[in-house]
Amino acid sequence: MRRWPVIAFAIVALSALSGAAAYQHAAPRQHEGNGAWQEIAWPFPRDGWPAGKAFRCGVAACGGEVELYVRPKMGFCNCDRGVTDDDEVDRVVDLDLMSEHFAPLAPGQMVRLADMPGRIRAYDLKMPNGSPHTAIGVAVSRRCDLLVALAHGRAHAREMQRAALAFLATSEMTRWMTAAMEGR
Amino acid sequence: MSGRLKLAACFSIYFLACAGIASAQQQVIGGAPEALNMKLVGTSDLQARSAYQPTIHHQGDRWIAYIGHHGGSDEIPAPVNLQTGKAEPNGTSIVDVTDPSQPRYLRHLPGQEGKYEAGGAQMVRICDGKALPKGDRNAVYMLRTFGGAAHEIWNVADPANPVLVTRIAGLKDTHKNWWECDTGIAFLVSGAPDWRTRRMTQVYDLSDPAHPQKIRDFGLPGQEPGSTGAVPTELHGPISTGPSGNRVYFGYGTNKGGILQIVDREKLLDGPREPTPDNLRIPEIARLTMSAFNGAHTVFPMPGMPIAEFAKDKDGQTRDIVMIVNEAILNECNEPRQMVWFADVTVEKAPMMISNYTVPEASGSFCSRGGRFGAHSSNESMAPVFYKKMAFIAFFNAGVRALDIGDPYHPVEVGYFIPAITAATDKRCVKIDGQDRCKVAIQTNNVETDERGYIYIVDRANTGLHILELTGPARAVAGIQ
């Protein structure tokens, strides 16, 4: 009689832990509205910001193999001005995770993601092995917090930008970005 | 009572006890300050303006506190100045603290319009005209930031009636400057419009404050105009040891990717000025790159510290130490802990962290009190009363912490003071399930000391200025009678 609370507690705890573990190690998922993008493990070692989500898109859908990384950076933005210039995009969009060597292709443009304003810019990226890549960096903000996305690969910049923005605009990604910016 | 009933009762008691403990840590208006070996001497409400940098200046036979402010809040963008009856954007408070138990608010000098970090006049430094090589001997000069747009110099010889002397404008940001009063050389934290970073250094000769002479722009290679690739962490603030020490210590970063850069002052001032990557590297002696988890808000040099433990060693009895203070940014511990680090830079090419300090979270349940918890800044006065003996650290909701740093390899906390909140103390919020959940707690932002041994702390959440003094064993550490 006295042991039932312990047993019940253990069952609940084990259920919760196994559920969490299953979630953490779930197989890569196809994403709603755009089956071309497959979630992959965050490929970078730990840095100043917690890991975000990473995805891969194949040649058929994206014009070349493209990887996309998305994560919030809480407390990393000019609280009132937001992302107002291209220098800010160059500084924050995680290009340095890929390579120290990049150069913008053109001035950036304004963009909105998950109802947050910011800027998008295309880059030439010289990978550590010397191979050239194209990258698309997006930085949007709400109050003092940033959300950054970086797509890179061998696809043409325009095609890569279209595919990345379409995927980021899906309701599933919008929900995730909104929740991530709220610390959920 | 059945077993189930007992169990339910136990759980109820447990949860009520937890709630009780949590609420016991929450500050309440009218509550007593929390203190150890520090006591309150006097206060000023600073017109309930969010405060950043205090500088205390001995001016004739008076002691004047100059306090920089952030911009206003969403609720009150421009608080009313009771002296003028007008709403004024936050700027600089000037307070006579000759009698620290009765501070007299002399003047509010408005700053740039704008809220929070975007407005105000956060930083302030003071030099006497008679100390500057080409200054007006009757003048006292206040160098302050004007939001992110400009640096200004005012003559505050009559602190109640400042007079604008000059303005260095056209910037995209500003921050914590350093001004050598004996040479006039100023290291202005600026955002030059063509640089790729929000904050870098503009070196000026302000020996004649009425006629500023630009010497050069400086920063980390990769930040300069025209460069490509990764942009290094932005500057927070420098501290110079002047011509005698011939070093400038630059702190980059606040709560992320901190860098301590050790620079040869003479090479910085006299070297080639064009901001090319090579020219920017010439004055650099070494860097200490910190963990990506921590920034370098304040880098406070303490050269030539005798270390008692090493006294009988044939070499290395004295060490050059730099205290590095991180800045906590996010409320309620939503980031890695920001704290205090001590670096031994005696062998300049290989600076090494030797110790650290933080407030134990459990000592006050600080992560759940509300607002920021973690370090922000230290006192920057090098007056003998505390220099190389004690350091004071602003720790947001943990108030100010007094450290015995006589042995920087083993810093020890010897006192603290957490002011009580008032009706003016502003809330701090975090998002919980998409909704704001707000708490009110003290947010000690900055601290400074004067030559008399008083400690001045100011609050980011509008609670004003608190003037403190050491008591008991902490007083003995400083050698104050």
C-alpha cells in the first residue's frame, strides 16, 4: 500500500524521460508544405548561442544541395532600431560558422520572417577547403532579440533565396520561430 | 489519516514551503536593504531615471557626482524634471555629494531622445582644466555621450549651470570612453559611419577641449571600412595606463565572445593611421580570447601587484593583473553566468586567467528574483583608498559586491549591499508561454568610489543613487580607520 506512490511517481518520471529522449532522437523529419527540406542534426560545435535547427534540401528542389540553419540570438540586437543595415547582417548571420572568408554579392533587402522585420543578403563564401559556395543570410528582430537564418550551398543565389524563404514561411517553421523567440 | 491523505498533506506542505521560500526572496517596497559589512549613508532618487555610469569628482571644496542615464522607458519616455516642471529626455544627473548623507540634486542635463539604450547620455568622464595641457585653468570639463549620436564636452565649473564647449557628432553609436586628464588623450568609443562594427575607437587629442584633434580610428582587423569576412566582437570600452604605463587595455564584448586586447599606447598614438589590417595590428601586443559564453565589459588594469604568497620566490613576486568584468544581458538567468575574471598579464604575450568570482545564486535565489542577475561593471577609480586592495562589482539584482583582491589569485567577497526597491523601481519581464511575466527587483548597474572611501551605486531600474560605506572587517581590508 505504501509503495504505490513511489511506483506511480517512477512510472510517470520514466514516461516523461523516455518521451523526451524519443523527441530528442527522433529520425529526421520531412517538413510540412515542403518535403524537399529534411531536418538534420545541428552540425556545429557549441558557441556563444544555443544550437538551432538545421535542414538540408536536395538538387531537385533547390537547384543544388543546400543547408539551412536557423536559430534565435536572444539579447543581441539594437532594441529600438532592429536590423537596419547590411553591416549588422554581416555581423550576426552565422557566416563565421562556415568560414571567416565571405563577401557580399550585393546590397541587402528588407524582409519579414514570422512577422519580424529585418534584412536578407547574398554572399560569396570561400569554404575552408577552398571551394566556393553561395550563402543567403537573413536577420530579423523583435525588441532586443534576433532570429538569424543562413542557407549555403552550390545553388544559384536567387534560387537558394527563393527556396529558403519559401521554407521559412511555412506555418510549421513560423510556429517554431515564434516559439523560439518566446523562449519556448 | 489514510496513507493517501498523508501523502497529499506532505505534498501540500512541500509546495507551500517552496512558494514561501520563493516569495521570501522577492523584494518588496519598504523592505530593508540586504547588507553585509556595508551600510547606507545617503540616497538620491535621480528623478527615477535609469542610471548607467557615475563619476565622482573632487571639485574645489565640493564633491560632485555626475551620473549618466539610459534613455527613458516605454511607459515614461521623458520623466518630468521637478526643478523645471518639464518632461526631459534622460541625460546627465549632477548631484552635490559633499555631504554624502544629504546629496543635493543640482541639475538634470537632458540627453538624446530615445528609449533604453537608444537615448540618454550613458557615459561621463571629468577632467579639470588645470590638469589638461591646454585647458582653461578655471574650467572643469565633462565629457559625455549624447545617445549614440555624439560625444559632448561641457564646462561644469559651475555644476548647476553647465556650458556646452564642443561636440563630436555624426556617429552611429557611442559607449564607455576613457580620458587621460594629464595628457588630454581620449579613447572615444564611437560608431564611425563607415566602419563595419557598431563600436570602435576614435583616438582624439582633447588636451584643448574647445578644439578636438582627431588622431586616428582603431579597432580589430576585420572591423575597418572595406574589409570582408567575419566581423570581430565590437568594442565595449578601453582603459589607459597613460604615458607611464604605456598600455591601453581594450575590452570587447558584453556577454559573448569577449576579448581583452593589450595595446602599446605609444605605437597606437604615433603609428601609421590609415586603418588597414596591418596598421591595426602594429600596436597590438597580445589578446586574451575568452569563452564565447562571456564578454569583456570592463577591463581594469592593476599593474605591479605584490602577491604575498610569492614573496619569497626569486622571480614573479609582483604580477600585472587585469580584472575583467562581464555584463549580464538577459533577465532571470536566460544566458550563461556573467561574472568577474582575473587575468595575469605579467607575461604579456601569454595572458592567463588565474581566478574568478561570482555571487552564489542560491545565496539569494537571484535567478528567480526578477531582472538581470550577473556582473555588469566594476569601480574604475584608481584612487589609493581602494586601488589594488578592494574591488566593487555591480551585480544587478544582487546589488554591489565588495571583494578583497589583495591576492588576485584568490579574490574573496567581504561585503555586499542590495538596496530596497521603491515605488519608482521599474519592472523587468520575461516571456512565459508568449506572455510577459514581470517582476520588480533592484538592478545595480554601475558602481564608483571616491578618494574618501565612499561607494556610489546606481540603478538601471530607476531606483536612483545609493551612497555606501564599508563597515566592520571590510573596512579593515581597505585599511580605512
